Amino acid sequence: MGPVADHPLTSSRPDPQPQGVAPAIAVIGTDAGGLASLASAAVARLAQADLVAAPKRLLAELPPWWELEQAAGRVEVGKACPALAATDQPEAAFTQLEAARAAGQRAVVLASGDPLWFGIGRLLLQRFGSAALAFQPSPSSMQLAFARIGRPWQDASWISLHGRESAPLASALQKRPAALAVLTDPHQGGAAAVRTILRASGLEASYAFWLCERLGHPAERVQRLAPQTPLPADLDPLNLVVLVAEPPEPPADPAALPLFGLEDGLFLQLPDRPGLMTKREVRIQVLADLDLPPTGVLWDLGAGVGSIGLEALRLRPGLELWALEQRGGSGSLIRANAERLGVTPAGVVEGRAPDALAELPDPDRVVIGGGGSERAAVLAAVIERLRPGGRVVIPLATIEALAELRPLLERAGFALGVSQHQAWRGAPLADGTRLAPLNPVLVLKGLKP
């Protein structure tokens, strides 16, 4: 089998063009170092260009760079500096690129990082089509950021706030990603907006805040900022923020914590299911609906990280808490959270309801989270075991679950209550504040005669 020919979209050297065929437009990515950091293959493309389209900040570098490259012998001596087009106004630049191609001239577009990742590549493809373009990306800002902080990024998420409101960031944080790169927009609050949303989500203690500026530039700056550390007064507009999840520091004195309504970020999370916990606003409502007695037995079924049951113990230390969660490793996590909050459950069981309920004492209060396809069977077992005058509270995400479970309580003669709860958290919007919604939750509660 003979050598594979270079594909026009991937070849890194300027190939001779067949007679009558317009050369492909070379789209070359740069980092913050600009023209000075271009690889040799990119320099070779640029040296043959008749037209260069780029942001104004890069165009200003081209004439002096051209002279230096000619002196070094990398650009043909006597070849005039190419014509220039500013992509800050894409339509005008694209018109010049079309004219250059029609005349058989070689054109180069310079862009930041990977042109096909939140760059000009999408607009170029819409205008010229893939056959007319040859992309040569530089590492993206996201790649450089994770390289600088020395962390693998295959599990990382990303979000762009360029020209967008900050609500998607609040939604992304609800899922508790392992790592999140945020492409900031100085006109939408920039890095300050990211910090504000992180704080409003109650997750400042759960994420390392990395501020990355001018990545690839000789004067780049990468620093980890503590929650109390102000942003730099000379913050460069070319920046992004990387949030890396880490176990929050345990409270120095659990007794000094609020009695209830603890911030979500205080709890250790399940590593395979980050964010799988009842959010603070719903947790407060569920605790109120349980009408906790001073003593008795509380079942927390589908306990997750243990947030509801453990907060119940802070309110009523005389309760006997039994937490049940089916995921492996959940027991040690719930115990660790209990230690952080200064409470001690009567028992933490790793098992699946309803089978695992047989080993628990009859309850006076029950909260059911999760359940999935077994939720009806779990509730049936609870109805049978719940002591007279006991209460069951079930937070639900769907109306179908409500329609399935409510009849079971009705037939058992329970006094019922149904409510729907929607909470919003403040998020930056230009010079003001908007409200970012959390997922609505239905709460079904029943009182046994």
C-alpha cells in the first residue's frame, strides 16, 4: 500500500494547488503568545499568504513580525506583507476572503486557540463550506488551563458565558461536576460572576477556584484563589475559570453550624453521583413537614449523603435515625457526614428497600427519597410498619410518581397533603441580579390514623 496523500483539511504544509482550483483558506489557531508562538508549519502557511484575516490585536503584530521572519529567512525576501482584514467585523473580512479566493490568492485566517471550539470556525464553515477550509488548531484555552494546573480533563465539563446570562452556570453547578471550565465574558460579569454564583449555590467550600489569565503568553498567570481572596485588580480580560471539586474542609466546630438549613457544599458527596442530594431549600421544607418529635424512630430511605436524616438529628438529638442507601460505599460516606455535623445515627444500612427494612425497628417518621421502580413497594412496606400517628414525607420529581403513590396512602386511610415547591437563587445579570430556578419538587405527605 502506497503512502497516504495529505488531506487538504489536515495537511500542515502548503501544497501546490491544481491548475484553476482556488487554494483552501488556512485557518490557524494561536495562543495568547500570538504570532511569536506559531509552530513552524503555521509560519510556512503564513509566509505564503496574500491576505491575512485576524482580530485587530493580531493584525497589529503582523508587519513587524513579517520583517523579523524575512530577516531570519523564513519569509521570502522582498515579498510584501500580505493585505489585512479584521475579523472583528466578520462580514467585511469574509468578503475580502471571497475576493482573494476568486483571484487564486492564498488566504490565512488567524484565530484564538482551536477555531472550531467557540471560535470563528463555525462562521467560516457556514460561509465557505468545509472543502474550502484547512484548519490547523492551537491548544484550546481549556486544554492549556488543565495542563497548567496539572489535572486530567477527560472528566471535565465546560460552559461558555460569552454573550450569555449566567443561569446555565447555576444549573451546571447543581449537578456537582468533578471539574468545570468556565469561559468568562467580561461584559457579563467575568470571573466575579462565577464566584458570585458559586457562593450563591453554597458550594464555595466544595470547589477549588483557579483563575487562568493570558494562557500561552509569556506573561500568563495561573493562580488558585481562596474564597476570601479578592480578584486581582489588574485582571486580564483574556481569562477563564476552572472549578475543581474537592472534599470540603470539615467544620472546626460542628456546634457552631446553623441548627438546620446547612449549605449543600458542607456535605461530602457520592463520587459516582455528585449532586445526588436533596437541595437546601427542599430539605428545609421536608424537615418541617416531618413534624419531628423529641424522641422516636426516623427512617431516611434512599438517604443519599444523609443530608435530611442528619439535619433531623441536629434538630432532635433524641431521635433514633436509621439511614438506608443502596449504593456501595454510601454507609461510610453517611457516617463521615454525621461526624462532620457532630451527630450519631442509630444505624446506617447499605441495602435495597423494601427487603432491607426487615432489620429496622418500626418507625414514627419516614422520609422516602429515590425508590425508582420499587417506590410503590417501598411505600407499601412503610404503610404497614409505620406506627399509629406516624408521618411519611416523600419528595418527588415527577407528577407520574405522585399519581402512583398517592392512591396507596388514600386507601390506607392516611390524611394527605400535597405541595409543590420551587426555589430560585440569585445570579448576576449585567449590573443587577436575576433569579436562577432550581428544579421544582412535589412533596407528598401522609399522617397515619
